[in-house]
Amino acid sequence: MSVLVDHFDVFVGGFWLTFQLCILSAVGALALGALVAVMRISPVPPLRWIGTAYVTVFRNSPLTIVWFFAAFGLPALDSNADFLRIPGLSSIFSRLGIDLPYFRFAVIALSLYTAAFVCEAIRSGINAVPPGQAEAARAIGLTFGQNLRYVVLPQAWKSAVVPLGSVIIAMIKNSALAGFFGVVGELSNSAQNLTSALGEPIIPVFVGVSIGYLVMTVPLGILLDRIEQRRAVAAR
Amino acid sequence: MSQQQTVLYDAPGPRAHRITLIVSLFAVVGIAAVGYFLVYRPLDENGQLTMEKWGPLVDPNNEVFPLVWARLRDGFIATLTAAGLAILSSLIFGTALAVLRVQLKTLKQRRFVGLPDPAAWALRGLGWLLNAVTRFCVEIFRGLPVVITIFFVASALPDLGVDLGDILWYLVIGLTIYNGVVIAEILRSGMEGLPGGQREAAHAIGFSSFQTTRMILLPQAFRIMLPALISQLIVVLKDTSLGFIISYEEVLRVSRYIIDNLENPIQVYAVVGAIYILINYLLSKLAEYAQRRMARGRKTRALPTQAAPPSIMPQAGPGGASVGVGADAGSTT
């Protein structure tokens, strides 16, 4: 178990990088997912088709392929994802700014993939609002914006928050793939380094890395369970 | 589709129709422009659309076409073998774990009245301990990335002196640990979501607690949770692609070899991705079909935890853990 003490800084650094990756991808996925959800429920057919196609493609392809596409496809499109080098942001998340694009590719791949699931969670939330609610809102003369703001979205949010949380948990777990796609110093990458390059014993490294991920996933899962239980009691 | 339309919008009148049409036209033009300038042009300029890159994949007259597809076919067979084995074993493991956890839960409630005090306390302590251990394992392996599980299974097992020979088995074990635990939780929440009367009736006609689980609860849980189970199977199929990190020769690894020789990563991954999407799409359609049949055939199933007041959002209250299947038309409470 001495590896946990000797290489404590490696684990903490890996955890920190994974955490950054997750925050950035979560923000990206939520924004993009909301956009796709809006497209999917818009009254304009072409936008709806695009949204549906997006969800079908990304929900059904393995994350690995999405990742390969980000890593090989973006350079072919003449881009090293430099648009993510936003001045203020890359001073906080230092990995965004450096020359090697792998961290940016990781953020893009995770956001693109997770956005499809975010879209489905939001859409199922909106679908769970009974049509009568929106009809009543229209009948008393609320505009479309007011209808969304005061009637539909608050109720949709209620039933979407738990699925959204599970999507984010899944995303945190998926972020482990980054270590195998060249994001140096990330938690699962440090695991590889410690075991194969430095020859540290496997089980302690496994324990350390597991703690790094469980620290993020388990509290979030418990929080979701709480919310869900409260809902179940309230619904009774 | 049409359902959410009625949630948010009135049925469009002539003016709304006109507006929709105009916006649609603009949208089509905009999308086409984005597609042309941001995707097609750069791809074309970088020579990604030439027959040199695509030929080996789409042109049967190309000299490497049969070779490439033979490799891809082998890769997909390897992927499907691993996925099939992983699905089978995680179903078995998951069912066993679900039964175990339900049994332990009933065991925890037993007081062992007939036995002398110390023995009763010991048995209760044992039941509590086993319950805690299984719960702990479930939480751990559910919270870990499956990549990490696979990676460490593949490196730890040979380290501990367990040599399985083929890399396939490490992948299958890694996938089974994660997905088995998830399936166990799905089945367990299905069993716990059943009306209490099912269990009581089984006890009343003299079933033991194991018989109750096996013959009454489990079949119903499978049936209710079928859509969730099928989506989990899609997850297994997708996760099989992670085999490349432990150098299992599945389709992505094989594509890598092809790419090393032909240098056309985008094209190969596009084709492989399309095949993956097709398979998974069909599977998810199957899940939807199962869900529809479930909702149609079993309207009378009443899940007490689901019985929300019908006026406020009847589908929104998630009953039990994730028992959200079927409209609770005939709820009793």
C-alpha cells in the first residue's frame, strides 16, 4: 500500500485533471444537449430531423468511435480544437491552452457523446408534463415563452433531474477513457503509468484510482437517490 | 413526436404553417451551408473524399477490398463473440446477485425465534454482515468506470497467477463485473417494486422464501424490466469496443491495422461506426417494441409506489427505484 503514500501527488494530480475534464465536458454536454433537445421539439421539421439524427447517431455508437473521430476527424477538418482556447477559461483549466490537443479532443468527444443522452433526459422530462398543463396555460393567454418559463419547464425539470444526474455520473465514468487516448496525467493514465512503466503493484494502484472515481460518482449517486426518494414520498 | 408537439404548441393554422415553411427553408439552407463550408470543403481540400481513401472500403473492384472486409468481418465476429459471452454471463451473474440480495434482505428481517439466543444473534449478525458486504461491492463496482475494471482485471489476474490464456476472457470478466452488478440492481428494483401482495400470497400457499423469489418475483421482475435490460445489453455491446485497450482483437483494433496500412482513419471509422449504429439502432427498436407491448398487455398491473394522484403529473413520480414502465391505469390506492 506504500504506493498510495509515495505517489500521493500523482493520484491527486490525476484526480484534479479528471475533475477538470468532467466539469468542462458536463458544461459542454448540458449546453449542447439542451440545444439538441430544443431542436428535437421545435415545430420546424428540418431542425427536428437534425436533432433526431444527432441523438440516433451518438446514442448508438460506442464512445470509442466518437473519440477516434474527434482525434482523427478534427485535424482533417483543419482544426486542433483551438476554439476551446478561450482566454479566461484556459487560465483556470490550464490543460485547454497547451499545444497538445488531446485534452481538448477529450472535452469535445465527451461533450458530443453525452449531449445525446442529455437531450433524451430533457426531452423525456418535457414529455412527462401532461399536455393539459400547457393547454391550460395557452388558454389563459400565456405566451410561448411564459408558458415554458412558468408552466412547462419547472415541471419538466422535476422529472428530468434524476435522469440528468445519472447521465452525468455515466459521463464521469466514461471520462476514464481519456487516459487511453493520450491525455497525460489523467487518473486512469496515471494508473497505467504506475503499473506498467514504474512497475508498482497493481492492487494498491487499483484501490487509489478507484477511490479517485468513487469520490466523484458515489456522492452524486447518493444525492440522486435522496431526490428520488423524496419525490416518491411526495407523490404518494 | 406528435405528442410533444401538442404539449407545447397549438395545432398550426394557415399562418403558422407559412411561418414554419419559411423557417424550414432557411434552416435547410443554413444547414447545407454549414455542412458545405465547415465539413465538405475542408474534407475535400484535405483529400479525404478521394477514391484512393474510400476505394478499399466501397469499391468491390479494388484489389484490397476483399482483404479489408475479411479483416473487418473477423473483427466484428470477435466483437460479437465477446459481447455475446459478456451478455450471457452478466445476465447469469446479475440474476444470481439480485436473488442473493433479495434473500439477504428477507434474512435480515428474520428473528430466528426458535433458536437459542446466542445462535439467533450470530445468525442475524451474519445476515447483516453479508448484506453489508454485497451492498458495498455493488456500490463500488457500479461507481467505477468499466474501462478501469477491464484494465485492472486484465493486469491483476495474470499478476495473481490466474492465467486464462485468451484475452477474450479478461474482457468478458471485466464487462461481467460491471454489467452484472447493474443488471442485478435493475432486477432487484423490479422485484422490490412489485406489490407486496405477490409475496404474501406466495407465502400463504406455503412457498419458501427462495421459491417465492424464483417462481413469483423473478419472472415478473424480468418482464417489467425487459426494456431496461435490453438497453443495458446495448451498453454491453458498445462497451465491448473497450477491448482495444487490453489489445483484444475486436473490430476497432482490427481497424487500427487497416488504418496503419491504408492511412484512411476517417473512412474506416465511418464505416465501422455506421455498422455499430445500425446494430444498436435495431436493438433499441427492439427495446421500444418490448416497452410498448408491456404497456399494452399489462394495463391492470398496479404498482402501489407509482400511484401518484392522477391530477398532478401521473407519469412524473418515479415509483420505486426506476419502475417507470407502463401507465398505471388501474392503480388501487
